[in-house]
Amino acid sequence: MAALARAELTLFGRSKATLFSALFVPLVVPISVRSAFPESELDDAGLTVGLVMLNAAIGFSLLFAVYSALVGVFTARREELVLKRLRTGELRDTEILAGAATPAVATGLVQCLLLAAGLTVLVDIPAPKAVYLSVLGVLLGLVMCVALAAVTASYSRTAESAQVTTLPLLFVSMLGSGIAIPLETLPDGLASVLELLPLTPVMKLVRGGWTGDLAASEALASMTIALAWTVVAVFAVRRWFRWEPRH
């Protein structure tokens, strides 16, 4: 697994498109969120510009540095017969996928930590009041994004088409999981439905860890939803993931 992770890290560094998507998009896009909502509107919802930018930064890191990047990696390795050859060795299926995902997961984790520290200093965000909730949210998000990436790769015919098959989850998560648009600014009925999306509980845990106003029952419900999506995604990978090229 270590050798596979090192090889993937080398290939990750050679792909300019993947590097741009994974490293620069999550850094730049949250800045646009700052000007999207007037401070008065955020004050009415009990939010601050800093918290909105923090959620956007971590959400975009999970979506682009982990999910989107891994869909391309899994699809490309399958089409190049790399995954098929690896299955003839000692590694189990889960170890093959975990080794291939390690560079993207490490990138996403480091990026989340740096963005959180940077925004805390630059935007004057208060220190997290329940940091364990934010840590738990990020870890759940990383595992979930790896599983969802493997599911999406199962239906991606080529590495080029993987740029299209990722769009539904990207758009749905950005608009409906509290990443680009805070759920507090939406009607209550719509927000209740959007809370069932995959990344919504992750974002709630991250923000709740900073504000400290997330009740124990709400935190438990968010963890349950996130774990349920992860279990469903893992089942889908075990059932439908393709190890040979799609022709």
C-alpha cells in the first residue's frame, strides 16, 4: 500500500489539471462566497462571513481535492488496466483503493487544516468551541468522498468523461449542502430536505464544532446520516465497482 501510495503521489504531482482542481480551486472559490451574501442577511441567520467562508473552504476541499480528483484517478487506473494487474498480487481490493486514494485524502486533510488556520487568523474567526465535532466531520467527509468517488468511477467510461460524471454531486452539494449557500438562508421546509444530502451532515458538524451551538441530538443525527451514506456507498462499491475497462 505504501508503494502504491508513493506511485500515486508521483502521478498526482505530474497532472497539472488535477493539481489545479485539487489545490487552487478550493483556495480561490470561497473568496467569491464572501461577496455573495450581505452581512445583514447573514446576521439575521445568526452567521458570520468568516463561518460561511470556512464551511465553503472545507466543503470545496472535500469536493475537489478528494472526490473529483479520485474519480479521475480510479477511472484512469481502471482503463489503463492498473487495477486489474494489482488484483493479481497480494493486495486486497480495499487496500488497492485505499492506496490509490491516499495522496488525495492527505491533500484534502492538509488543505482543510491550513484553510481553517488561515481563515481563523485572516477573517478573525473565533477559536472552535467543540473542535472534536469539526474533526469528526472532516474525517467522515474524507471517508465518504472516497467511497462516493469509487461509486462515480464505476459509471465513468473514460478519464475525460469523469469530469462530467462528477458534476451532479458537485452541483447538488455546493448548492444544497450548506457549502456555497448556507441552509439558514433557505426556507425551513427546503432546508429540512437538503439536510439528507451526503455532505450536509458533514458541514453541520464542521460549523457546529466552531460555534458550539450544535445540540447532542443534532450532532448524533448528523453522524447517523453521514455514516448511512458511507455504508450505502461502500455497499455500492463492493457490488458494482468495475475493475476492468468499460468497452
